[in-house]
Amino acid sequence: MMKFLKTYLNDVSIELRKVTWLSKNEMLGSTMVVWVFAFIICIFLFVVDFSITGFVSRLLGIN
């Protein structure tokens, strides 16, 4: 079991050396893209939900 664990950790270490990590600027740029996209989706879902709620309320005469 210990030999397996040692081999596994050694392989993980070797693979991590092959990874190309993002620079700080690339990471910040990607993060901003995700935040903007999430905000746009949030606003879109709010508008759709509000519209559907109003439509269903008027349809059922709940207003």
C-alpha cells in the first residue's frame, strides 16, 4: 500500500511540473470575464423570472 501511495504521489508531482500555469494578468482577465458573464446571466434570469411571474399572475387573475 505504501509503495502504491509513493508511486502515485511521485506521478502526480511529475504531471504537475508539466502544467502550464496562468500568469497573474491572465488569471485576473479570465476572472473578470467570468464575473461579467455571471452578472449578465443573473440579470437575464431576473428579467425572465419577473416576466413569467407577471404573465402567470395576470393569466390566473391573482393580481
